[in-house]
Amino acid sequence: MPDQPKQDPPAEAEAPPAPAAPRAEGHSGGGPPRREGGPGGVPRREGGPGGPGGPRRGKRQFFRKKKVCRFCVEHVDFIDYKKADMLQPFVQDRGKILPRRMTGTCSRHQRWLGEAIKRARNIALLPFATEL
Amino acid sequence: MQERLYDLIFICRPATPEEEVNKIVATLEHSAGEHGGKVDKVERWGTRRLAYRVSKHREGFYVYLVVRGTQSDMIKELERRLKVADPVIKYQTIRLDEELKRQAKLARHRERRAGRRPRKAAPTAPALPGAEQAAPAN
């Protein structure tokens, strides 16, 4: 996941030579970046305009639904720390707060959510870390 | 000073008899009154499982209060009482009024925007075909 921001600029750089293909890539969201992994930069630049890039892209393509902030949809103005079961889906099994990129929460709500989770932890409604 | 609103939660040992809890709530109400405050709401959530061990307990009796007051000493006094009270194993006070204020502000803002939207769509309709479609829907 940390390579995502790194991967985005190459996709844009690719756009001028072959406008149609990269656009399709853009729709599939974060899909293509994963394919390239670490050493991705150079091969991608070759594959983009040329033929070999095409089939590869088709094979590995997968759709990622656009994530929408759950709280924005419901117009939530205040995240209640007392409703621990409501916060539960935003916490990993071990008690970590899930990052925004996993849940699709917008930055404002993530901020409130983090606060709510921390409050809930303080009063033993949510764990700091699950003990084994 | 403006009136402030607080959430106060405390957890008692699971074996605490009901009267003990009532006594603690009564003392809190009393000392809130002494400092010019008021306990708006008392909710007993009952015995719940704690997410982690607190003073070797895995369960606790939760009591939730909503307190309002104007003096900051009030919370100090309430927390001191909870600290001293034997059956209480954990407590937390959270100031709520600013968040409620923010919430009200956002709600007002949204309302205003919702009211403005149809009016705004009308003049832009000729320029944007998308807006044209949206306008009759509203």
C-alpha cells in the first residue's frame, strides 16, 4: 500500500502518448499500481504505449468500487464514542484504527472517528490491544 | 462563564451492591449542586464486559451521567469524589458542549445549502446541460 502515492504520478505521465488506455487504468482505481510493485517505474513506461502493456493490463485488471465515506452519506455530524459496536468496523481485530484507505472515510470524519475510538478505549469500551 | 455540558462515565466493580452505586450517584448530584451545576441524566448501563482488564476486573458496572455547570471546579470536585470512592475503578469526563455546537452549526449549514440549491440551479441551467436535468428533479 505505501507505493500507491508513488505510483500515481507515472500514470499521469503516461497519459499523453496513449490517452485511451491510461484512462481505463484510471477507472480501475488502485488496481494497476499493485501490479508494478517496487520495480514498476521503468517497465511500465515501456508497456504503456506499446503492445505488450495491453494484454497484461487486461489480465490483471480488477475493479475497485469507489469508496464513499459512510458518515458523509448519512450526514453524521457527531460520532458518538459510547456506541462501541458502531466503531467496531473501523478497528482491526487487534484493536488498531483502520486507515482511511481501507474504509474510505473522508478526512474530516476519520479525524472525528479517531477521537471517538480513543475515547471509547479510555473507558474500556474498545481495546487498546487485544490480549492473547 | 458559559454553561458547559459534560459526559461523565464511571465504572464500578461488578460486585458492587446497587445501594453503593446509588450512593455514589447521590453524592455526585449533591456536589454538582454545590458548585452550581446539575446532573441532567443518569443512565445505568449495567454490567458490561470491559475491553481490557481494569484493576484485575474483566467486567464492570457502567454508569453514565450528563452534567451541566458553569464552574470548572465542579468537574474537579466530581473527579476527586470518583477517585476517592472505593468501588469506582475507572471514570472519564468529556466536555460535550463544543461538539454539540459544532454539530448544530453543521446542521444549520446543511439546511441552508439544501434550501439554496434549487434557486442556484435555475440560472446555471442554460450553461450546463447536467444542471438542467437536475433542476426539474428538484
